[in-house]
Amino acid sequence: MKKILFTLLVVLMSLNVQARKDVEITVLQWNIWQEGTVVPGGYDAIVNELCRLKPDFVTLSEVRNYHNVNFTRRLVNDLKAKGLTYYSFRTDDSGLLSRYPILDSVYVSTLNKDHGSIYKLTAEVQGRKVSVYTGHLDYLDCAYYNVYGYDGCTWKECERPQSVAELLKLNDLSWRDNEVQTFINEARHDIKAGHCVVFGGDFNEPSHLDWTTQTKDLYDHHGMIVPWTVSTMLYKNGFRDAYREVYPSAITHPGFTYPSYNPAVKMEQLTWAPKADERERIDFIYYKGKGVTPISAQIFGPDMSAYRSTALKEDTKDSFVLPTGLWPTDHKGVLVKFKIR
């Protein structure tokens, strides 16, 4: 009997230790539309929302260093003035914030004109190394616009491609595949070292999980089922889309992040193609690593989209974190909570 009780006690103690080792982190991907400067008061809104949400890591897109001022450093200083400590790395097209001290940082794919960027930081969270990547991928040659009848580079009306092969040929003009391959090459070292890897960014390309048989006649897809290459590459290399892992259905939970309706600016500033239904999910958080699981995922921003130059209330089951005041951008963010064993 004593032996049984002792064994039971050991098991309970082991379970308790395991529970203490579990780590939870929150990651926010947010395209801030060049520091929110397009929207009067947008920068202050960014600061206020970060103070409210307090994500552990923030991956920022459309970052600029206006007037020779380092944006993420400025943001860290203004957050600190409000009692919230962050550490930052890089600020040019993409940016990174961490509530944990940065152990290492790397330029993975540096900015080349309009062809995007990828940066990385590594931090330690309760004994577990976490490598967080931010990316704002090539935003020229966005081939999904061609399906809408707009040129993906100049945003002028064009003839729609008649086949998926033709569409992918247009998509291949971008640098996004090359950038993601560079990320995969870098991240394999993190995975080998036992790190949790998170990659957040505005990828400027939809997901193959969203252009499927079920959605081919929705959202101006014009019957196309498209194996978009960035998401396909990531999946083939074991990276998973956190939002789609929590919400597998692109019908009930489309998770559109662009273009966001924004009452603070004129509608023509929110959409490049006013005749098209542009609604897409182009802001993502991917992850890979031993014992890493997304336990919640939400869209951060207004629950309305810019649809053919009108404001459309989304009739979906997506969960939203609504802004408390002014919305500073034309994108919605993605907020994911992970559990790490």
C-alpha cells in the first residue's frame, strides 16, 4: 500500500512540475501603415493599443524611419514612459518588439527597395528559447490582384488570367518565394537548437488554405483553386499557420486582414481596386517547434472590411479584438496565444 501511495505521489509531483514548465506567450502581427502617419493621431493610437494588449512579441510591417528617427526605439521609449518595458530590433520596412531581453538578432533578408525584408530576434521565456521573425514580403507583383482584373504592380485594370498556371507565372515575378526560402534556411538552425520559432508578417500573398474548392466561387476568386507558393513552401517545411490551426475553415472563419475599413480616412485611401472584392488574409503568424501549440487566435481591428469602396460588416464567426479608439491602419492585425510545453 505504501509503495502504491509513494508511486502516486511521484506521478502527481511529476505532473505538477510539468504544469509549472508550461509557458504561454502572445504574439501580435500588425501592419501599421507607415507608423499610422496616414491617419492623424495614428502613432498615439499604436502606443495606446500596445499598452492595452501587452503582447509578449510584436511583429510590425510597413515601418519607416521618418526624419532619421529610429521608429522602434522611439516606440520603446514612449511605451516605457507609460510603464511598459519592451526591447526592440530593427526598424525599416519591418520591426520587432519583445517584452523579454534580446539574446540575439539577425538580418535575415534585408530591405531591397520595395522587395521586402525579414529580421529575427531570439529571447528566453522561462527557460525556453524563442526565435521570433518579422517579415514584410515583396509587395510588388501581388498576383491575386490580377484575378480581380487589376495589375498587381501598377494597380491598373487588366485582363484576368484564364488559368491557375498563368496566375502562378505572374506570381513568380515577385521575390516572396526567395525571401521565404531564406527564412526556412535560417530557421532550421533555431529548430535544431530546440527553439520555438514564430514568423509573423504581412506576406502580401494569400494562403493556399484559403483558395480552395470550398471558396473558389467566393470573394472574386472566379472559380480558381490556387496553391499559393509562400504558404505551400512553409507547410512543406513543417511550419503551421496559427490562425488556420485554431480555425480550420476558411468559410466560417475567413480571418480577413486586408483591406480594413477605417472611418478615420477616406475610403479611396483604403483600397487600391475599388471595383473589386479584395478581402484577403495576407497577415499571418506561422510557428514550428517541439511542444508549441496555438491555443487562441483573434483578429485585431475593426470587424468591417472595405468592400468595393463600401464598408462591409463581416458575417463570420471570427473573433475580434476591437480597437478602443482611433484605428491607425488599413490592415487588421493577428493576435495569437501559444502554449509551449
